[in-house]
Amino acid sequence: MDKNQATGLILFAAVILVYSFFFASGPEVPVEEVEAPAQTETVQDVKPAMESQAPVENDSMISQANLAKFGALATLASGEEQLVTLENDLIKVSISTKGASVNEVELKEYKSWTQEPLLLIDSESSKMAFSLESNTGSVNLNDLYFNPSLNSSQDEEGNAVHTLTLSAGTESGEIIQTFTLKDGSYEVHKSLKIDRFSNYFTGNSLQFTWADQVRKQERDIGESRRKTQVNYFLASDSYENLGVGDDLEQEQVAEPVKWIGFSQRFFTAGIIADETFQDVNLAQSTPADSSFVKYMETSLSIPLKDNTASFRFYFGPDNYKGLKKVTEGFEKNVDMGYFFVSWVNKYIIVNLFAFLEKFFSNYGVIIILIVLAIKLALSPLTYKSYVGMAKMRVIKPEIDELKEKYGDDPTKMQQEQMKLFGKLGVSPISGCLPMVLQMPFLFAMFFFFPNAIQLRQESFLWANDLSTYDTFFNLPFTIPFYGSHVSLFTLLMTVSQIVYTKFNNQLTTATGPMKNLGYIMPVMFMFILNSYPAGLSFYYFVSNMVTFGQQAVIKLFVDDDKIRAKVEESKRKNANKKKSKFQQKLEDAMKAADANRKK
């Protein structure tokens, strides 16, 4: 074999090897070993078995479980849950197709204290459930699946109206739940309608339960808990609440209820009846977990009329003027203080604040302007108070003489003082009464600023948020009743109040404990207000500074010598003046009291 032949054989062997490796089929099986009929029979038997078993299993489940539990609604108890969003320019509401219940509510204009989207309620912390009585028992609508349909339209005023309809039906009837949300509104209207299902539903009301674990939205958990409670309004036009204590509070309300509010410090999630709610039960408690503010619960009945129930949800801020438009008494979710100071906030401060917001965006400036406006309006009272104290100051020598003469006889001393005041034309309350009349404004701010959502997350100078305390620096320890931080606005307020007290003591005749009390009160308020909103401390500080200016101006026009001359003139005029009936009765009462004391 020559070289060419050897090469040819090698190439041929290589071709055979490549062909066998890539193209040759596997080993052949003898025909007699193939059991084709058996294989065909197996495929034919298995496929029909699989097709027939699945429906039988589903029918069994429906017949044995759902059918027994839901009856005519059995086919609605299976499906796939979806979340549908209903939103406008203010809120975004997520609604589940399973039960057609509110799953989550986001307030678009606000952020939590950690600057995350503010979820007023969410699927983990808030649970709502609606149920209807049927001939198979109570049916929880959260177990049923609904088909959503979303559309938008316009009302007569041109506002966009967003409507979400969720329906679930069988051959026996249909359940339709409708949510409606208008642009510029925090109110979600909901209606439930039962179409047909003859003789299946047996009750005349829709049962509603709501359990909400209120999440922490503000930095200060203590202040948030003090301002969070369950509020409700009776059909008799009476506002009630469960209080702000930490213990479990429960209430079974005998009267019909118009609305219920799960009210936080700055936000409220509430349910409002078209007419009234019946069989209302309420509860609240404070959790140990600091990520939650309160646990709140309610259960109630919503009347069905013509197989239809309708009501409203409110998911929004605690803005007093806005809440007032929602329904009667709903503004009560904002605490404006006790009756003797609430009128100041409702009719003066709220409107003044709203007016200034139109022209100024800096809330520190707005607070300063509010102080100036109030001080200007009350300046006549401030003037009278200053003059009254000045009169008491110029007659101090006469009072001191009486003390030396009748110091051992308090009753006689009081009688002689009253005679002296009558002769000199001086009233001992002339300096105090104007100050008392100004007190409602001072106390009103104590309620307004901690609840003013307008100040929430608004900064001024070193304060990052005027709705909570300003931390100038943190202490390495905690002082009882004071805290572990130092609020500079509170410190400035305290210093200014002490200086004012020192200046004021020079204008009065106060001595002894009464004189020192003026120094103790500012220190006490320093401990109280250190953890209160910076806006409140700043208001009091600015108020003190403006008062200094007012008194400096008044002092330019009020001269002690002129006041003394007026007192002497009154003394001459009243030298032979008879006692008034009031003075005589007061003197007789003092004498009778002295006689009884001696007995």
C-alpha cells in the first residue's frame, strides 16, 4: 500500500466516523419488541382521566364547602384578588376586588415624619369587613370576588368625578358596590346594592367592622398619643369621645350615631352615615409597640333601604375649616380647647391664620403677625391694666400707713382699705381685670398650636418643625418632667417671662409670696412647654417681647405725678360722698364675717 492509498483509507475512515457520530440513529429495536398498542392505550386512558378529574374535584369543593357556606353565592367565593386604584388630586385609595374593601389610603400632599409617603391606613394595620345575614348564616363580603369597572365623569360644577364599580353576580342576582371620589375632596362615597337574590338575604342591615392600628406619623409619640382618640357624634347632636387615656376604653352606644372618627393628632379616618348608624360598639387602647399610636375598633349596623346601603368615608387632614364642611360636628375632631377659650380659636385665630396664609408662606412670620394683631386689638385693655397698676403704686404710702395702723386686725384693715379706695377713686381690680380678659387668648394658643396642621413640618430659624419641639441640643441624661433635650424657644420664653415679671413687680404693690410667685411660674412652664410645639413657645416669646414694647410706649404717656394729681382730685371730690349701696353691703358683710370669726 502506497502513501496515497494509506491517506485515502484514513480519510474514508474519518468520514465514516464523523457520519456515524453526527448522523447515525440510535440502535434499532426489533419490531416485535415494540408494544405500540399498549402505549397508545395508555395515552388514551390517561388524558381523559386528567380531564375528568379536575372538574369533579372543583365541583366537589363547591358543593361541600362553598355551597354549604355561601349557598347562592358559592361561585363568587373563588377568584384572583386584584388591587384597583381610585384617586384624585389629594388622595389615592387602593381597593381590593376581594370584598370590595378599602385596602390602603395615601394622602398625596403629606409625608410621614421620616419623609415617606403618608399612608393613613394600610392593608397590614387596618382591616375592614362588611357582612350580610343570609339563610346560610352571616356572609362576609371579604370572602367574595368582584369584577371592577372604573370611569370618570363631571358633575354640574365641572368637577371630575371618579367612580369605581365592583360587581359580583350569578344567575340568582348581583351585588354591586360603588365608590365615588370627586376632585378636591377627601371624602369617598360608598354604596352597596343587592339586585334580586330573592329570599337569600334575610337581614335588613349591613354589618360593618373596622380595626385600625394607627401608625406613628409624627416624631413625638407621646404628644401623638395624647391627641389620638375615637370620636363620635350622636343623632341627638352631642359630641362624645373615648378619652385619651392609655387603658382599654370600651363603649356600647345606645343612641344612633351620625359619624365615627379615628382621630389622630393631625389626621382623621372616619365613617359618616347618610342618616344614622345603629348598634355601635367602640374600643381603643394604647399598644406597647412604639411604632403604633393607638388600637381602635368599631362595629356597627348600616340600615338597608330598598336593598341599598350608602355612607361616606373621610380620609384626610384635621383642618378645622375643611372638617366643618364635611358634616355636622365633624370639626370636633380638632380640639379647640375648653368652652371658655374655644371661641377664640374657632372665630378669631382660625380665620386670622387662614387670611395670613394667603400672603405669607413662612409660618414664623405668620405667628409674629398674629401676635401683633392680637396685641393691637387688646391694647386698650393693656393700657387700662397699666394705669390701674400705676394708681395702686402711687397710693402705696397710704396703704402702708393702714398696714402699720391695722396690721394686727385683717378685717379692720380690709374695711379701711375699701374706704381708702373709695375716697381716692381707685379700684383694686382695675389693674387685674384687663389682664384677666386677655387670658382666654393666652390659653387658646395652648390648644391651637399643638393641633394646627398648618405648622406640621414647617421650619423656622433652627426649628425644623414648628408642630413639635425644637431640639437645640440633646442632654446625655433625662430630667424628670423636662426631658432629654433643650428647646431654645422655650428657654427664650422663660427668660423673657422672668424679665417681664421683674419689670412688672416694680409697677405693682405685690409683696411676699405673691411677688415671688411670678418667678416660679415661668420655671414651671419651662418644664411643661419643653416638649410642646416650638410654634407655641415662639408665640409666647414674641408676645412677651411685644408686651415690653407696649409698656415702654405707655410709660411715655402715663406720668406718675399726673396720676397722683388725679387721685388727689378724686379724694377732694369724694370727701363727703355717701357710701354706695354696694359699698355698704360689702362693709356689712365683712363686719358679719369678722363677728362670726370672733365667735
